[in-house]
Amino acid sequence: MTRATPTDAQRTDAGHPEPVPSRPRPSPPGRLRPWLVRLLVALLLAQTAVAAVTTAVRQTPTIDEPVYVATAAGYLREHRIRYNPEHPPLGKLVVAVGVALAGPRVDTDFTGDQTAAGRHLLYESGNDPWRLMFWARLPVIVLTLLFGLVVFAFTRDLAGPAPALAALALYAFSPDVIAHGSLATLDVPAAGFLLTSAWLLWRARGGGARRYLPLAGAALGAALATKMSALPALPVLVALAAWSTGLRRVRRATAAAAVVAVTAVAVVWATYLLVDPRLRWDPRQTHVPVVHGLRGLLVRLLPFPEAYRDGMRMQFGLENQAWQGFLFGHVYSGPRWYYLPVALVVKTPLGMLALWTAGALALVAVRRLRPAVPYVLVPAAVLLASAMTGSRDFGTRYAVFLPMFLAVAAGCVLVVRWPGRRVPTWAVVAFVAVSSLRTFPYYLPYSNEAFGGPAKTHLRLHDSNVDWGQDLGRLADRLHGRYAGERVWLVYKGSGVPSYYGIRASDPRRAPLRKVHGVLAVSDSAAARARGRLARLIRSSRQVGEVGHSITIYQR
């Protein structure tokens, strides 16, 4: 007997998806051979791997990385939550895999705070910071490549192999993905786990619920156990679990939502227990603010370990601070709701912006694709709306989930039935690739051609958008080569220790203006918010060069 295939109307009838396979229809013969698809996937991911590894071995520690690396080393040595409680442990456990392979010396008697602990581990304990940072970054690079496979698989399930290759190409050449996927930080892992959960929930439609719902819950739990900014996706993905099994069958939908929610909570608990089986969390070792109102109630109701809930309180405390931002030459205090959308327009390749928009429209307009809207566009929209309400206007890394979810949407453009769609779509993908390759290996300060490219990013944005302290080693090479023997003045914003790299420099802000002569090097993040003495120093100096599009060199 031949089983009938449900129609599109049956799939979306009354908001209730009927049991249908989430597998794509077979490609027409002669279109894309399986071996060719596998080869192209391998080549695209190889490009990302080369870009990420090259970036990882050339960059000095960014501002956040030493804290995460020191915390990971502490997990391995002390098996307890001590440093960085404002973030859950899983992302740092990923970093700990690389730290364990590097085998650094750890000073168990050190008693400083988490910032000092990172500096002590990298520069004061007899370790090689270049080697240690590479090994700490390597597990995140591996995860970044695996999430590329998720982008490919998700799009293939929706639209077939050719759209999946287009989606993977956009992901593989995304400057933000490469920049932050090559660092020992938490943004890419958290976003990738959320994408994985959404994809597995899509696969849970129809007869795949038993297999995929627990996996989707585990992926969601991994995101929650990596970064608390994933919390807004929790109700969305739990609701999608119920939707995937059919809202008309109340018991089944409720059970599906419960499976995902309980599994996610269990993963968070398991992560804390993996670090410390005795859960020896002492809130007195750090400042935990008191949180009142709805936020306080939310913290108390969440079924997570006390260390997690205290971490949430610390995050809310950080959100209550008035951080300083910088946008298009304007320094301001407090958040701007439009900061992230504007920063994304600057730092996303133009062709990618076009395909993101076209892909989102395709998902909504094409009947065959419309059931995927809640799985692709809704989580991305909720996460972006949440990120836009944050008080820290520090970079597009807070929205690094967009190059993942919207790559899936963009690939679906090839499903739209209009004549000659393939050539212009692939031409735009090629334009994205060229724009990305041109910025190699300076991915952090990338901006698109409409805004002058990476050399001009510092005029419009700051912090992790352009200068996160990553070019101290490159600055040392420049000073030792072109400016050997000259007096050096340095204003550096980052976690590196200049003297370790052989930079003997003084702070020009602590000397009379008339005595500051020679070479002046200023981190662009510091220059963006320069006031008083530093602003006068910059105005009265002659720019003679730049390093990595993140540090400007002046002659005085």
C-alpha cells in the first residue's frame, strides 16, 4: 500500500499541524548530486575554519576572554563556582576542554577578583598566553562549525539542498559569526544551541516527537546553561513544542511542552552539578544585588540552582547601571532602543541584509514554507526585541543569533517561483563572500561597503564592534618594526598586558601635554569616548597609521 501525502492545507489547518514528515522532497535528478553537496558543505566549513583559526592565533585576549579562561581553569582545579557567577557554567566548560588540553599552571593560592585572576593566569603564572588562548578558543571554533551543519540541515529540511547550501554560505561568510566564533566567549555557543533547539522542534512535527523533543529540550537547556540572555526564548520554544505535536490534542501538546521544559531545566542543573556535585555556592563571596518587583518574582520562581538565580540578580543589577554608548560619533549615557538595528545595518554585509529580508518575506508568502515561520522568524524576533531593551550598547554580538536564524530564512529565497531567481540569488551570495574575504583577518571591526569598510567602523561604533583589545600583539610588532627606538605613549582598552609583548609605554593622560612627544597609540574604543586631556592629545597629534582597524597611531 502507498501512504497518501498530506496536502499543504492539511499541514496548517486551524493552526494545528497534522503529522507530516519534516524531511525535504527528493531533489530532481541531475540537479545536485549528493557527493557534490557534501563537497560544497566541506569547502564552506573549511573556509570558516581557516578564517576562525587564523583569527584566533593572531589576536591577543579580548576584554571578556581572560575571565572566562580563568573561570574554566578554576572549574578544572577547584570544582566549584567561584568566578563569573553572572553567567552559567556551560560555555566556560566548553572553554575548559581546551584549557585542559593546554595544561596551564594554576596558582591555587591566588585570591584576587575574576579580572585579576584572568590576568594572573595568562601573564603572571608562567603560562604562554598565545598558546593558552588558542586552545581555549578551539572548542568554540569547533562548535561554530557544528552550528553551520545545523544551519544547513534546518534549511535542507525546509527547502532542499540548494537553498541549504546558500544558507550555509551566508553563515560561513558572516563576519560576526567568524569574529565571535573564534573567541573563547559565550555569544556564539548560546545562539547556536537555540538554533539547534528550534531545528529539532521542527523535526519533532509529525512522527518525530519522541525522538526529537528530548533533544530539543537538551539544546534549549544548553543555551540557558550558557548565557542568561537565552531566557526570553524559553517560553517561545516550549510553546513550539506543544505546537509541533498538535494544539487540538491538549494532553499530547501539554506533555510535549513538559518534556522540553523539564529536560531544559535538568540540563541546567546537570551543568552546575558537573562543576560542583555539592553545589557549594556562597553568595557572600560576591555582591549579589537585591531585585524587587516582577524581576524579583521571576528570579524566585525559576526552578534553577541558587547560583543561577543569583547570577540573574547580578545581571539585573548590571542592567540597572547607566552604561556609556557610542553611535555615529555621538557619546551618550543609557541605552538607545534603536542601537542594535542600526549597528546591524552597519556591520552586516549588504547582500546578507538583502537576502535576510527576502528570505523572511518568502517564509511568510510561500504557502509551503509558512509553517516554518514560528520556528525561524518568531524566536529571532523575540530574542532581538529582548536584546534591544538591554542597557549595554556594546556590540552586535548580542544579536549574533540573527546570522544563524536568518541564514535559514535567506536560503528559502530559492524556493520562490519567479523566473531567473537562481542567478541573482547566487550572485548576491558571492557578493557577501567577497565582502567577507576582503576583511580577512580583521573580522571584529568589519563594516559593509556602504559605511566605508572596516577602516571606518571606529567612526560609527565602538567596543566589541571594532576594538575589544584584540590587536595588542599586532601593535607590538608595528612598534618594534617601524617605530623602534621612539618614545611610546599608549592608551589601551583591553585585557592584555602591554609589557608582556615588549611594549614599554607611558600613559599620556598622566603627563603634561607639552611633554608628550613621540608615538601615541590609542585604542579606538578609548578614542571614541575621549574627553578632556585625551581629546586634546588626539586633536593636537598627526595620525600616521593604524593597527588592525582598532588602534590608531599618532605622531607627536
